[in-house]
Amino acid sequence: MPTAIFLFFASALGGALNAVAGGGSFVAFPALLFTGVAPIAANATNTVALWVGVTASTGAYCKHLDISRRVMVPLAVTSVIGAIAGAYLLLHTPAQTFLRVMPWLMLGATLLFMFGGRLASRTGGSISRDASTTALAIATIFELVVAVYGGYFGGGIGILNLAMLAALGMTDIHAMNALKVVLGGIINGIAVITFIVAGAVVWKQGSVMIGGALVGGYFGAKYAQKLPAAWIRGFVIAVGTGMSGYFFWKAYH
């Protein structure tokens, strides 16, 4: 029971963080590892649980989703292709190799979360209705990289997508969050199907975390605007930095 309660609240917090900006995996994924789940199984289970949470938060942002089909279709198709490749790569990576790669992935996502705002502050315009062919081509390539990373690990894909949208010129944070949730839902959804078919999910822990992620994702999206953004950013950065350090020590000690 204490383990179930711990996993429920960890996934609820992770779902809430993903609904606001991203970084939920920095909480939910380590929680599974701390309870004794193997790294690859923990990553698969975390992806399933937090995907449900992201889906729960979609309704709160749908009114802000005002993107043309010309922009949405190539980004969605690229997300599917990249997610399949990333999930396949994870399932064919030895556990020890993943354990050594994982802290670098967490550190990279944490640094991007810390400094991604500087990129957003230097961009202007909007792609809610149109975008140049060059900008759309660059975004599609970038999204392919994000999707492969998301299918493989998933931590920080929300921040990666926000950085890509900022580079395209989007400035409306609500519209950016709406598109981020949709693209993240596609990437993780494909990875979820792959992991379930492969039997990589630990359902005893996963079922508890799905419940927590549902609660956190729904209420996180609903009340996100009432919380100081600096508090959320500070918490995600602290957890990401701490977990990166811990897993560097665990992998290379």
C-alpha cells in the first residue's frame, strides 16, 4: 500500500507537470525505478501512464488549437514515424546500455527546459494559420528527431516541442501548449501501442500510475494558469538536475 500511494502521487504530479509545460517523466520515471522496476520496463510503464494523463489534459486546451491542416499533417505524420523508430530502438537496447544512456538523456532534457525560454523570447509571429515552406520543412525535421527521442525515452518532449514551435514563430503560449499536447499525445500513443504489444509494461504498478496521471493531467491543465510559472519551472529543474546526478552516480559508480 505505501508503494501504491507513492506511485499514485508521483504519477499525479507527473501528469500535472506535463499538462503545464513538461518534465513529468522526471518525477514518474524515477519513482518506478525507486520501487524496483527494471529501467526499460519502467520507461515503458511510465510512458503508458503519462500518455493517459496527457490525453486527459487535451480537453482543456482544445479551444486554443487553431492550426492549419498544411502545418498539422506533416508534423503529425512525422511524429508517428519517429515514435515507431524510437520505441523499436528502446526495446532492442540492452538494459545496461539504457541505464548508461538514460542520465545523459535526462540531463539534456533538463538543460533544454532551463534554457529553452531564451529561444522563445527571441522569436515572433505566428504559425497558427500559415508558415513558410522552409520553416515548415525545418519544423518537420526537428519533429522527427523529437519523436524518435520521445519513443525512446520521452522525458522532456514537451519542452522540445515548445522550442520547435517557438522557433517557428508561435508566441501564444496557450496555442503552443495545445499543439504540444497533441503532438506529444501522438508520439507517446504510438510508443504505448508498441510497448503493450511487446509486453514491456508492468501493469501492477502501471494501473496505479494511470489513475494518478489521469487525476494530475486533468486538474493540472485546468488550474495551470493559477499557479506561478516560476514555481513549476523551479521544481522541474530541481528534480531533473537531482535525478540526473543520481543516475549518473548509479550508472557509473
